[in-house]
Amino acid sequence: MRTRVKQALQAQKPQNGLVLKGWVRTKRESKGVVFLELNDGSCRGNLQIVADSSMICAEGFEGINTGAAVLAEGDLVPSPGRGQKWELKAGSIQVLGYADPKPYPLQKKRHSDEFLRSIAHLRPRTNKYGAMNRIRSELSFAVHHYFRDHGFNYIHSPIITGSDCEGAGEMFLVTALDLEQPAVRKKPVDFALDFFGKKAHLTVSGQLPAESLACALGDVYTFGPVFRAENSNTPKHAAEFWMVEPEMAFADLDEIMDMSQDLVQSLTRHIMNNCSEDMELFTRFVDQSLEERLERVSSRPFERISYSMVLEVLQKSKKNFEFPLEWGLDLQTEHERYLCEEYFQGPVMVYNYPLELKPFYMRVNDDQTTAAAMDVLLPRVGEIIGGSQREERLEVLDHRIREAGLDPEEYWWYRDLRRYGSVPHAGFGLGFERLLMFITGASNIRDVIPFPRTPNALEF
């Protein structure tokens, strides 16, 4: 049976006859003995394989270099080397896959993030991106664990949709039509001839379908990929990303604000408690203030401030912002960072935004000028959560849909939720990659998702 490197490194006593499989990180030779550093992805650490040089120099084994995959069988014994408790004294080594050292791009110990983005298929083999992907995996588990513990049902929302949740129109078209055919290329395209008989897109959110499930099951959440055809090349935007989207029946704005804080703090603490080895890499090499910032965010209440009060704070700051803020304009990154990093020096919740800034589904407040909406802002990354109490009044919802230039009949099923047993309900969306950026200190969303989809970038 195969033993993982992580299991071997955590062993409590010597063991005989272990079988390990992995990739060679380094190879060195001294006085007739060859030392291989083996990593199999189970942890950040490597296990040293010690073999007689005659074994490595035998015919067919001279190709054991950095990047090669090998099977090593032998005994786990105490290591006399510094900084390592165990090593494997190999009785036999088998090459599973050779790696030509000349073109293999991961020869050096340090590579720039920009270079590694160009070889996304190989970068998980580096220490940094191996750690990043393990943290991503653990954080995904923590999301499900949190909602299960809080009585939520996990639902699967459709990826192909006929509805525009945000009303912004920045959606990828899905079609089975042969766009090269002259009959199809004429304008306008007749989507009645398409697969679904109407225009279809990749979804920008699982929220609208989640609302229908919440109005039957109570508390639900969806966790999956969403897509936005926004030609944005900022470090915070991608065309494909993952969202955590809970919806709660019989809930209001205050309740989702409470849950937003608890969710972010719980997920942050989970990674701090369960990924200490991988997190140590980011603390040492990415952001030396990371541990202190995570501890502060996970233990302190989030500040809450209305949009109107934000205007006053920014105007009194006397800061020379590139984008001056007036009523009806959205917060920019510079405003978000000032609030989090200078004024409050911690996470901030901004609520009650101007109505014209928010989509049709957000509840209209009694003042008729603001929506019962909120955003959670974190230091360095800015907005990480956006949510609202949903508009449960049919006549108000219809008015808002028309104001957005949409056809209420296209949302007949969504409107039915307001016709048959309507209840106050609320929800939010958490950007999974942005949370990863905050937790690891990464400055670019391209570095926290395995295969980033951005303008003019489509590997695989």
C-alpha cells in the first residue's frame, strides 16, 4: 500500500517496507550516496530518499532529475540531517515518468508569479501554488461544513440561464447555432431556432434560483462557478470565478449582516487552525503582516456604516481621491481601502446604498431612495461580499424590473414567488477567490484560481 509523504513525515516510529510515489524536487550526490527530495502534493514538506549511487546510475535511471516521477520502496529511519526527522533508506527505485531537465521550466527554486501564470498546468508543483491549492481545497470544505452546521441545505443552481440576475448585460452567450452558416450570420440572429428556443447565457449568479429553493426549504446555499463577460484586466476580476451564495427565508438585512461577519470569521479561523504549514509560507514570503491581520479580522466585530455616513467620512478626510464620491456613485477601490485600512483599520459593512446603484431584486427602503443592501469590505481586497434583503412585494418588484429595462414576463417564475406565499427573505454572495486573496495575502486573483479565465487568456 502506498504511503503519502505527509504520513511518513508525521510517523511516530521507524517503519519498514514503505512504498512512496512522487515527483523529484532536487537531486544531489555525495560520497557514493544519492539524495532525492520527494514531494507528492500531500503536504508542503519533502521526504528525503537516500539511495546507493549504483542504484541511480544503473541503466535507465540516469534520467532521475528534477520533475521526474518515481516509486521508492524502503525503510523509514531517523535522519541524521538537520531540520528533518525521517528519511527513506531506499531498497529499490522505479522511474514512473522521466522529465527532460533541459526544457523542464521548474528548475529554479524561485519563479515570478507572471511566469508561472504562463504554465498554469505545472505551477501547482511549486511550493507556493501547491500550498495555495491545498488551502483552496480546505476552504471549500470549510464552506460546506459551516452551512451544514447552521442547518442550510446545499443546492445546485443552473449554470445556463435565460435570466440576467444583475441586469448589467455582461453575460457570455451560450448557443448551439453554427455561427459560420450564412443563414445564422444574418442580423438579427433568430434564437428561436437555437437549442433552448431562446437566448441563453452563462449565469452571473445562482441567486435567483436559490431564492425559489429558499422559499420552500427555508435556508439554502449554492457554491459554484459564475461567469461575467466584463473586459476588465484588474487584479480583482476574472471572467470565471466561484461564489458562495446563501439565501434565507424569513430573514432581513440585519440577519445577513450578522451571518456575513460570522462566515468570514469562521472560515478565516478554520484555515488558521488547519493549514498552519501552508499558511507559514505565505506569512514568510508573501505578506509578513498576514498573521496579525487575520487574527485581528477573525476576532473583532466588523464596523457598520451607512452609505450616507461613508460620504461624510470621505468628505471630511481631506484625502485627494482620484474618484471623488457623490451621492449615487459607487464606491471605488481607493474609497474601500481608505475605510478599511486607515479610518476603521479593519473590516467594514456599508449598507443602505442609493437605489439606482442596485439591481431590481433588492428591497426598496421606506425612504424610497435607498435599497436594503450591504457590502462587506476587507483590508487590501476591498469588497468581498454583496447582499441584500430581497424585494418581496410584487408590485414594487414589477416596477423595479421595468425600471431596469427588463421584461417582467421573462421573470414570470420569479414573480410567482411573490404571488404565492411571499415572505421577507435575504441573501448574499461571497467571492470565494477574493476571500482566498485576503487569507493568503495574494495580490492577484489569477494566483488563487487554478486556471484563470481573463481577457485573452484561455489555457485548456
